[in-house]
Amino acid sequence: KTKQSGITSFFGKS
Amino acid sequence: LEARLEAADLFKKVVEAIKDLVQHCNFDCNDSGIALQAMDNSHVALVSMMLTADTFTPFRCDRNIPLGIDLTSLTKVLRAAQSSDILTIKSEDAPDVVNLVFEGKDQDRISEYDLKLMDIDQEHLGIPDTEYAATASMPAADFKRICSDLLLISEAVSIECTKEGITFKAEGDIGNGSVTLRQHSDLENSDKNVDISLTEPVALSFSLKYLTGFCKATGLSNQVRLCLSNDVPLMVEYALANNSYLRFYLAPKIGD
């Protein structure tokens, strides 16, 4: 079972 | 801003490739070219486009200006441009509109459109410089075919990259499917090459809905490059002439 992660948890806000 | 493209085709295809993923975005113009970065609504994917100044002949941009554009509206305007038309994008300093001019190559036809701009408060994400564990280049058409075939089996694909090749696996209710591309060099036609460089094996799962969406960029480049590292977003890159590019980043599916 997998769930979709979000892109903002990898790329910080600049 | 004044940026002239020899053929509208490139811009038409770029907009076509991203318009279903992102609706409103800023085209950030400065003296290095026209850039765009935007996330999809669900914050799973990110598109990053760079059209370098060298892509245009000529290119002039005296100040940094963000052009906030509704891509659905831009698509309507770009429909009026034929692929072979010369396209000029123009804008004033503090613009309300962006001006697009299409000139037929052999005719005396000149079309001119003003597209209203919008204020877009967009979050800009910092994409870290990543040394990817695995990089695989392959014919863009093959990648598109694999994604659309596997989407019929499952909504997710696991991508595994080893020295032997890159494998796409889908497991669904009706059964399983997998496609492996082995590294090979086609001496007659380098567009057919499959090239894999690897520092460590990777295995990651992704949503095929997003990957098939990225494949709308297939017409932009003969080859596509996938860059993977365990536990980071996948980068799918369509390289364009003059160091321009269209890149998509997709967050992985992770264990619950």
C-alpha cells in the first residue's frame, strides 16, 4: 500500500 | 520585452504540453530568457520551463517582468498561429496585456493579439541541485507508449533502474505488466538510443496519470531523460535547442 507524497515536502519555498 | 521565435511551433507545443497540468502561471521574463515554474493544483507535480534568450532571434528584455497568464486563454490565442509562423512576444514595462504577433513566412499576413494579463501570486519553490542516482535517456515516443500501455493495467508504476536497464512495472486488478528497456546505442540513429548511467540502483513508484500527462511534451524532443534517486521526486526532462528545456517533477508514492 502506497500513498502519494506532495512535492512541497521535497522542494522548499524560496 | 521583445522576443521573436522563428517558428511558433515551439511555443505552441510547450503551452499545449503544460496547460492541462497548470492553469494560471507567471512567465518570468528577464535578460536570460523566459522561465516558468508552477505546481499543479494538488501539489504533486511541478513544471519548470526555460526558454533561453538564445532560443529567440532577437531577444530583448530590459527589466524583470512576470507575465501572469491564463493558459486556457493563451491556448485560444495560439490557435491562431500556424506552426511555421514567426511569433513575436512583446510587452511594456508595467503591462496589462501581452502582445503576440504571428507572421506568415511566405505571405503578407500579420495577426496581432493582445492577451489580458492577471496578477498571480505564485509560490516559487527551490529545486535543490541533485546528483541523481540514476539517469535514463530513451526515445520520448517509447516512454509515452510505456506509460499509456501501463495506465490500462494500473494507476501506479514502479520504475526500477539497474545497470541492466530500466524496468516499468504495473500491478492491477486484471494482472501485471512490465516493460524493460536495455541500454543500447543505435549507430544509425542516435534518437533511438537508450542510455543509462547509474551510481546506485533505484526503485520508486509514481502515478501514471501524471506521467502520461507529462508525455504531452513528446513532440518537443526525440529523447526524454528520466532522473531518479530513491525518495526524491522524479525529474522528466525534454531538452530543447539552445539549452532550453521543459522539465516535470513528480513526487513519488511512498509506503503507507
